[in-house]
Amino acid sequence: MLAVRTHAAGEPLRVEDVPRPEPSGTEVRVRVAGCGVCHTDLHLARTDRLRISRPVTLGHEIGGTIDAWGDEATGPLRRARLKAGDRILVFGGWGCGACRECAAGEEQRCERGESPGFQRDGGYAEHVLVPHPRHLVGIGPLPADQAPPLADAGVTPYRAVSRAAPWLTPGARVLLMGLGGLGQFAIQYLRRLPALTIAVRELNPDKLALAAELGADLGVLDGDEELAHIGLGGPADVVFDFVGSDATLDYAARNVAPGGLVSLVGEAGGSFRFGFDRLPVEASLSTTAWGSIADLRAVVRLARRGRLAWEVERMPLADAQAAHDRLAAGGVRGRLVLVPPGAQAGS
Ligand SMILES: [Zn+2]
Ligand SMILES: [Zn+2]
């Protein structure tokens, strides 16, 4: 089968013919309908800053259909009311299943966890092997080549916004940095909460127009240093950093309110020196990576009810490097989804 793999940091992606994986035990093989291209994939391909086991097939936003499974998956699939051919999303936080975090339904926090496209082969391929049926979320009638962004771009900001709930009370000021795939979902979750003022900071003026369409109150172009403060009426109660560079973290620290929250989501690999002289008093810092499986189910429910809007642009799987180059250049409005050969549009 066709797979797009990374062998060394900074090398172009390789389009390869690899054996189709055969499921055994509790494993389920998914026929990939589409796999989203995330900014994190660019960082994974270019650097060794994130935890990755090379060579590996990239791709962690996976939509597809249930194709085959090992003997021990039969029972769990039946209990989950899933069968061959059902449309599913793959939940990407594959925990050990035994530790305290996993027992609490927070497998994405598992210290021994692995993820497709990081330590295990991911969805830039015709098929992907999922270790257990519990990582599959049925999506009903949603097209499996439209739904993939929900599996990361949808669920990660859902989690970040949920965890920021104590700060997101009526009248709160919110600054959101970076309107890529995740930021676009974040605005929609924020707009479901009453009486927030939301500013978006971006490098790209086109993205600010999109921010206004999605309901942001104010757009701030990179460089307009004072505008966020002025437009929001003061420092932000919550800063969501969907970029995560040294520069955006520094900006976040300078624009958060005393007692506020800086929520780091973007994995650009930036860091920040923490101390009394660096943040307003009692401000909090937190990271978010993925959400729980329950979060993903909640996002799928919202999508099935038509409460979420997101754009997908399909590209052939073999053009993965071109997709990365386009995303790096900043000209992508929605989410690029790589479609393997033979997958039907809208399937
Ligand atoms: Zn991602
Ligand atoms: Zn675990």
C-alpha cells in the first residue's frame, strides 16, 4: 500500500510502497478515507524537538472505515456497536490502558502513550492499524474524508476552551493567537459562551477576515503591539497560543491579565522562562494536547448536529510534501486532507 513516511528530520517526505498491515489480537485495521495535515506534522518532519520514532508514517487526524480486525477485537467492537464498513475517526491518544490516567479516561495524558504519526504509523497511508477498538469513534453519516480535522483541530481547542472555563465568565477578554485549523474551531467554541470579547492576532490579513466571519470582535495584525490591549479594553483574561513559538509565548506573557491564564496549544517548540518577573501576579500557564475520548465524542456530536463549520481541501496522498509546503507558506484557509488513491470523495 501507499504510505508517506519521514526517515530523518529535515529530509523531504518519502512516498513508499509498504506492506498492508495485518491486524491481530485487539487491533483494528482502518481503511483511510482522509487524513488531515496539521502544523505539528511540519514540526515532526523538520525537527527532532517533538517525541517521534523514525521512520514513521505521519498523520494523526484520521477518518476512514473499519476494514478488518484481530480475534480479540470482535467483542469490544460489538459492544461499541461498530461493524465492518462503519465510518469512524481514530482517537489519537493511545494510552497503556492500565495506569491512573488511562483508568480515568484520560489516555492522552498517559506517560507510556503512543500516537499515530508520532511513535506509531499514522494516517498518511491507505490503511492504518489501531491498537484497540476503544480508540474508534463512530461518526454516523458524516463523510469520513470531511471529518478528519475533528480528531485534532476540533478536539484540542475544545479541550483547551473547556479547561479555561473558570476564566471564561461573562465580560472576559480573550486573545487568540494563530487562526490555523485549531484556532478556527476555538472561536466557534468561544462564541457559544456568553458575553466574551474575542481578539485574534495573526500574521496573515486574510485570516483576520476569516476571524471576523467566524465571530471575532477584533483582529490584530502581527506588529500592532498595543492594539490587542486597546481593542480588548485591557489585558486578556485568557490567551490561547495556537502557535507556540518563543515570540508568541513572550507576547502572551506581556498581554495576560493578573490572575489570567495563558493556554499553550501550538507545538512550534517555543519556550518561556517562568518567574515572578515574567508574568503578572497569579497568572497561570497551562498546556493542552489532544482531548479525552469523551471530548472527541462531544465534538462529533456537535458536528453531527450542524453546530460546527470547517473547510476541507482534498489533495492526493502522494502530494503530501506539496501539502506541507503549502501549509508552511501560510496560504491554506481551511484544512488540507490527504486522500489515498481509490478512496471515494464524500465516503
Ligand atoms: Zn495536530
Ligand atoms: Zn496509561
